[in-house]
Amino acid sequence: MAEFICLFGKDSASIVIKQPKKSPLFLRMIVLVFAMVCGLSICFKQFSFQSSQPVDSHSLHVMTRIHYPKPHTFSRAECVHNPVRFFAILSMQRSGSGWFETLLNSHDNVSSNGEIFSVLDRRKNVSSIVKTLDRVYNLDWFTSASKNECSAAIGFKWMLNQGLLANHEEIVDYFNRRGVSAIFLFRRNPLRRMVSVLANSYDRYAKLLNGTHKSHVHSPQEADALSRYKPVINSTSLIHDLQETESLAAKALEYFNTTRHMVVFYEDLITDPTRLKQVQEFLNIPVKDLSSRQVKIHRGDLSDHIKNWEDINKTLNGTEYEKFLRADY
């Protein structure tokens, strides 16, 4: 909301009018000009910019919009008058979005439909993106997570590199026009994310679990098997790579700062149970205990998961990224 602050001349409160030496007509002209100057004083328009720092929905003072979709593929039956909220999880690969989504889908009234824009055809241009979004929010997108007619919140997860930032102007316009709430999910420790990215990339070809690639696992035994692989991290480009990750997140927050959004960190979801409650409040759905069967793969000290640990430790020690060497999760 814009405010208008009018600033008058610094001497306007202490003007002294001397006895006129000119004619009364000239004096009246001076008074008239003075009145016009005061009436047309210079105004500065002051805009309120949303910070690119993590913010909760409460600081935006914007209520989520409700919708009553009319799907083409089925009838909502007795739920036709039940309102639906739209959301999107905006994240990066290996930031905990899969785990976070299973938590949301354990809610009886939430349908989060996965990484739908991983398919190139769905994001090849703005038209295909909008067409896909319309299907999702009209409840015409079917996945194993679909609650269909009685969904109270419908959404999906969207990686930043899947056309989201490249088409951000049109997508921001769509989110604001349709009332889509954005949940940014990031990791506080991008070094741990880097380990996860490299290990997952390796397993796509190695298929360590009985010849099968799994990005997420549901048992400690499977997690231990995958964590035995220790990736080598490029120490030469490491600091630049960490800076790029931070820059990407900052750019996303800047682009979407006019949307209704909140920022969640993976580490906070693990250590602070109230964060899941806040997410549910953000979506305006009944607060419930959420659960997931997924098991964390890389647990414990980072030194146990990086093959060239000594090089990485030497590279980051004494820098602003030194804290990532010892941070949990």
C-alpha cells in the first residue's frame, strides 16, 4: 500500500511577513502565490517493499483466498460448497521438499501433487505452464496424493530451475490473480544439500539398492546403504557454488515478494515442531499432527559423508561458510 508524505519548505513554519513597501495589489499577489506553493507542495511517494528476508504470512497481512473449483473430470458431490486454497512449494532439488510434501499429504484435506514441472513439455512456454496450473487448481490433476472432491488445499512442488524463475513475471501475475500462496522451502546448510545432490546423482547410475534407484527411502537400512557412498566435492569452485545457491534463493524471494508467501527452512522443520503448525495456519487448514515414512539418508557429521573432507575443511575454514562444516542436518 503506498503512502503519500508531503514535505513543505523548511521555513514554511516560521515565515515573517514584513510591512509591504509595494502596493496592496502587489501584496495580495504575493499572498496568493504563497498559498499556491503551500497547496502544491512537493510530495514524495513512499512505497512499502516486502523484505527479501524470510517472512511469515502473518507479516504480509494478507488472508488466503478461497476457491470453489468445478472440475471437468468428476463431481465434488457433497463437497461442492467446501472452499479450497491454492498453494505451491517453491524449492531446490534435495532440499527436503519430498519429505515436506509427504508431511503435508498426511493431512486429510491436503493434496500436493509432486514435482509436476519436471516434465519438459509442461514448462516449454508460458502457455503450457498456465495450462498445467489451471488443471492442477481445477482439481483435474490426478496423482496418488489427490484427495479429489474434499480437498481443502491443493498444490504441488516446483523447483526454481524448472521454468519458475525464467518465467517469473507471468507466474507471479498468475499467483496474484488466482490467489496462489507460495511456500519457499530452503536449506540453511547448502553444503549438506550439495552432498545430497551428488550422492543422488551417483545413485541414478549405480543403483545401490538392489539395482534400483531411490531418491527417498523408508528404512534405516536403506538409508545406511545409500550413505556409504561419499562424494568428492570440487574444492576449487566450492565457495562460488555456495554463493550461487544463495544468490538463486535470494533472486526467487525478490521475484516473488509481491505474492502471499512464507519461507520455511528444512532444518527448522526438523528441530522446531511449531513450524509445521505455522505452515498449516498459513494455508488456513485445520492444524493436525503430520507424519512421514521417509528416513533421512545423510545423518551425523558431514566429515562422515565427504570423501575429500580435509580439502573442504581447509577451503571453508576462516570464511563466512565455515559454519556449514559443523552445522547439524
